[in-house]
Amino acid sequence: METKFKLIPAVFTPFDESGKVNYPAIRHYADKLVSEGAYGVFVCGTTGESSSMTTGERKKVLETWGEAVDGRISVIAHVGGNCQEQCIELAAHAASLKVDAVGAIGPCYFKPGDVDALIDYYKPIAAAAAPLPFYSYHMPSVTGIKLPMKEFLHKGIEQIPNLAGIKFTHNDFMEMLECVNLDGGRFEVLNGFDEMLLCGLVTGARGGVGSTYNYALNIYRNICAAYAKNDIAKAREWQSRSVEVVNVIIRHGGGVRGGKAIMKVLGYDCGNCRPPFKPFSEDELDILRGELKEIGMM
């Protein structure tokens, strides 16, 4: 029954020692996620450090993921950013590759002042991706865009025909519920905070997109399986395991930096993050290994 929920790792972008994209590493990485039962991959999002990459790099990374996945699981292209023209270019490129869907975060520097402005920003991006399903990536803790998403969906579908839903990376579950219930459940809502997946499922999310799914997918599969059987106590136990993992990455710089380090110690080296993140020292990696052993991850 767990397959009714979509679990989509927000994938890291592998870099080599010089900071260049390590394209060959993506094949091994894709095989890992396919074998572990991922529904799909969310490429070049926050976890993928898209804001630290060039347009050309983002295009080639998406192309490489598409080739590596080879139709075995879904590919969702993240095309968001601060420059609308860049987003349009990336969306058109994603559509030319015939990926499964496109998502875009709103601009985090000059922010839309109301829902209409957000729709105006997204409209040509979604049009460039059409007929692919388009998802708004709602993450107010990063973008500072704190607009009502129910209103966005209600008004947005009138101008964005391929608007399919929201990647909801926010802890306002009242707002999530409003989005889930809107128009009889017309829109797909995907949970974005890994440590709150169970909350999202109870609220009506159809799955989740998360960075820790890259190396702890089994935890989230077990949450979904227990929830599907209405075993909430067991689902809470597995969600508590997720919280332990998230606490580890918080101590090591967050989901991108800490997550990449976990991938490295588990044998899937994605390199260091690009600046402004600091590279990991061997001493810090040793500490991380000890913490992972304490929570049963190694």
C-alpha cells in the first residue's frame, strides 16, 4: 500500500575536488535511488545547489539525470530562480527533454508583493514547460514569500492551465489542508519538510520531496507503509528516526552540507558543496560517522 505515496529524493549535485560538476557520478547515484524504490528525482532544487550553478550546468545536469534514470523513475526538473528569463529558458529546455514535470521556487531577492504578482512571475515559466505539469515550490523560510497558497492555486489555475500543485516546504498545516481540499482535491500537494512527513500525510499530502530521502529512504517508506495500515504508533516511531537524522544534519550545517557529508561516509561521494558552504574536514567526518553509528545509520 505504501506505493500510493510518492517519495521523491531532492538530489544533490555531485562536484569534484575542483568544484566542477561530476557528471559521471550521477549514473551510480541514479542506480542507487532506483534500487531503493524512489518514485522519482527532483533535480537542481535547493538540495542540488541550483542557485550556485550556471544555466549551462543546470541544463547538463538535468540531461545527465534523464539519461541515467532512463525512464525507470520520474524526473522532475526544478527551473526556479531570481531571473525570470533564465527560468523560462530552463523550463523550455526541460520540456524538450520530455521530463515528467517541472517545479519552480519563487524569486527570493525581489519578492512578489501579492498573489497576482507571483502568478505573473510563474505564468511564462509554466507556459514554456507546457504541457508538462507545473508545481510551485513554496518555501517561505528561504524565499520570504509568505503569500496564501490557497489563493494562489485558486487564481493561478485560471492563467496557468498546467498548474498541478505545490511542493509545500512549510510547517503551516492549516494552509496545507486548505490546498489539499481546494476544488475537491484537484491539486497535488507534496510535503517538503522531511521531519514532518507524517504530519503531511495526515493532512492529505500525496507524498514528499526531501533531501534525507537520498540516504534514508527506507525510513520514509516505513512511515508511509505504517500510515497506510493505520498504524500511527509505528509511523511515529519511524518519524522519530527521521528526526534523529535531521538533528545530525543540523549539527553539520543543514540538509545540503550535512547531507552531502552523509552521502560521502555512506559510500556515495557527491563532493563538497560550493561556497559559501565550508568543505568538510576529516575530523568532522569522523565525528559524523560516530553520530550516524549512534542512531543506527552505519
